[in-house]
Amino acid sequence: MFYSAAFGLTEDAKPESLKANGRIWFSNAGVSIHLGVGAEFKPAKKAHPALRVERLDTLTDWLETAGFDVLWDDRFPNTQRYYCEDPFGNRIKFMAL
């Protein structure tokens, strides 16, 4: 899975009362991501989370090797950053710490 392999996140057990919603939760010591896809789902193409990454080059290599396109953005001074789409088509920004 994209989120566990790329970010080292583990899948969290959801409370019994929320399991029927069909969502999946991931987390580690510093990040928690809750994902869900509705019947009329349309991926976010402009809105996006921005994640700061310690080893941006390592993540970049993993993403490209796994077949994900990386679009570098040099418009923000003194910051290495790029955009990538998750397997659902959602845009995510990755930035070097």
C-alpha cells in the first residue's frame, strides 16, 4: 500500500462503530492519515496536504521506482519540493525539512 510503504505508516484498527464507513487509517509517531473514498469520489487536483520529509531523495527514488510521477516545483525559494499523486489521484506535496 502506498501510505505504508512510502511513509512507514501502519494501519490502525478503527473503533467498531466506524468500521461500516469503509475508511482506512494509518499512523506513526508523528503522522495520522484517515482515508475514505465515496461512491462519487473525485480526487483533489489542486487542494493538497503538504508533508515535510527528512529524506526527500529517498522518498523520491521510492516513488519513481514504484511508478509514481514526481513533478518538481522550484517556485518557493530555498526549498526542495514536488507534487505526486497517490494511487487514488489525490495531489500531495512533499517538502524537504
